[in-house]
Amino acid sequence: MSSSERTPGRLIGEAIDTAERVFPGADWLFGKGKVNPDEPLYGFRVFAPGTEDVIAEGEHDDPVECVMQALDPDRRGKALS
């Protein structure tokens, strides 16, 4: 695939596909928005299957980096500020 075909939508789709492979059967939530001006624009949380227990999360102004932070084993289950 050429770099011109790697659109932002395709990149976030690939990141979420990766999250689904890393956390099979888990539910996830991806959101955009800020409660206060100092926080990142995007948030991604992964929940243990069948629960509301957060097992991974990421926050960043870039949506792909937000998901990739949740996939980083050093950050799994830790809130990012």
C-alpha cells in the first residue's frame, strides 16, 4: 500500500484492528472531546470482556497515538495524564 493510501481513517482503523488482536473479545471505547482545555483530544479504553474493568487506556491529541498508547505493555491499565 502506498503512503497516499494510508489516510487518517485507514490508520485509525489499523490501530483499532491491532487493539482487537491484542485484546481479543474485549470491549473498547474511542472518544473525541475535552472536558477541560489541558487534556488530550482523544481517549481510548479497553475493558475486560464482559465487565467495565479498564485493562488499557491511552490519551493523546493524535487518534492513532492514543490507541497505540493503550497497546503499550508499560502503560496498560494505567491512567495517562
